[in-house]
Amino acid sequence: TPPVSLALQARIADDANRPFAEELQAALAERPRRISPKWFYDAKGSQFFDRICELPEYYPTRTELSILRSRAAEIAHQIGPDAEIVEFGAGSLVKIRLLLDALQSPRRFLPIDISGEHLRGAADLLRNDYPGLEVTPVVADYTRPFDLPARLPGAGRRVGFFPGSTLGNFAPDEALAFLRQAARLLRGGGLLLGVDLVKDPQLLHAAYNDAQGVTAAFNLNLLARANEELGTDFDLQAFSHAAFYNAPHRRIEMHLVSRREQVVTLDGRHHVFEEGETLHTEYSHKFTVDGLRAMAARAGFGIGPVWTDPQRLFSVHWLPA
Ligand code: AVJ
């Protein structure tokens, strides 16, 4: 193997990379192999995701935007004046603008995202467009326990915003745990939650197997990122993207499939992939309105109004905390 460059050694030693290295090491050692989709979102991965949102086959983003746009006044009425909005997995901060335009004197916006560079860039753009708004980006992994800055004096209710059906990325027990933590954090306020609905499997399949191959590139970027940041030697040509609908579990599953037998090394440990062996990278659960409400109730939320598009592709829920 070629000598590892000093720059790369420095990056491998970089403390910021340890959680990724540790989780990947654990993922490669377990069977079946599974890693959290949160590792998709380095700066490049966040850009790939933004391109996915524009794809003709990927209906969730534009459908949720249309719901938020047409129901903004009703949603703002539920949230109330002077609110502090906390967004989980804030990404490029496009959807929040529809809410901000409709809300009465929002007091502060706290976007949380694991992708620090991407978040700070998006927060700067938002500040430019909303000069009166206090924007406090929080770089954190919201799948783990974390703290928020104290409420501002005179602020109204604290309200969570969790759009994009990102809730569907969790396993069911993790989703429940996340909602429990959110209910505690937002007590007295509420959560505005967007989730994708169960539908024709062919539509789902197309959304995660787009003709341009952007979703495949997004999936494979996880391995490219590992090679760059952790010095692994994944042969990107020897893995393919696989996404399919698992009907009994009501979820899309994304995997990276090894096209041949190969050995991958991370921090001196060797991992054999047999031909056809996979690394599972993402769940994307689909919900029914009633199923989602039952889970929210178990997590300690009340039940508020739900808004959907005419085709019932997607749903946005107001859940009082
Ligand atoms: C925004 C994370 C929910 O699962 O649909 C898009 C991510 N993965 N295409 C989703 C994603 C593949 C997306 N989430």
C-alpha cells in the first residue's frame, strides 16, 4: 500500500473525525453491516442532497413546500407570536423561509445541523434576507442528547420544525426516542413535523432510483468521504447503489453493494466484503397519518391538525407538546 501522506495523517488524527471513524469501524465489524445516514452529510453530500430535492422523480420536497406554502397562515396560527423556532437537520434553510414569512414576529431561529460548514453558509444567507431575525446556528448531532441555548427573555413558545420526512431515517425505536426527547425540549410549545406517506411502491422506487443517478452518487459519496477523511481504501468502482421498497416494513432501504470480493482497511483493521455483500446506509420509512399520530401520542405529544396535498403524497403535522 502507498505511504500515507502527512496531510492525510493529520486528518486521520483530527479529533473531529473520530466519531465517524468509530461508527464506520463498528459498522464494518457487525452483520448485517449498517451505518447511520447522518454520515452522508458532509459539505459535498449536502450539495448532492440539494440536487436530489430538484429531481423530477423526488416528489417529497416540492410536495411539502406546496403544503407549507398553501397552509402557512393556518400553521402560523397554531405556532403563535414571538416563537423561538428550532429546526432539526436544517440543511439549506429553504423551507423555514415559508414559515418565517407567515409568522407573527418570530423571536429567534435556531437551526441544528451536523454539517457545520454547510449550516454556517446557509445561516449567513438567511440573516441577509431576514435582517430583523436573530439566527443562532447550533452545530450538533441531534440524534444524541444535546443542549439548547437558554430561551431569550420575552420569547414566546419554543417550537420544533422537523420537515423532509427525516424522521423516517430512524429505526422505529429510535424515532420514538427522538420524539420523546423533542417533546421534553419543546414542552409548552409544539412540533411541526413533515413525514412522507405510504403510497404506490413504483412511485417510491423511482424517487430513490432517479434516472440521472444523483441518488446513487449521494449514496456512494459516503465511501468517498471515508476515503478522504479516514484514509480507507474503498474502491468506488466496485460498489453499486441499491434502493428498494420493503413493503412489510413500509420503508425504502438504501444499500451499497460490493460488486466483487474485496478487502477494505480502516485504521489497520481489515474487513472482507464478499461479492454481493452490502453496507446498509439508510432507512426511509413511510407513514400513515394515523400511525404517525399514534407514535407521537406515545412520545408525549398531543394531536393537532394535519395538512396533506390533494394526492396525499406527503403530510405535515402540528403536534402540541
Ligand atoms: C430527507 C433524509 C428523509 O429519506 O427521502 C433522499 C434522504 N435519501 N434520497 C429521504 C434521501 C435518498 C431523505 N431524507
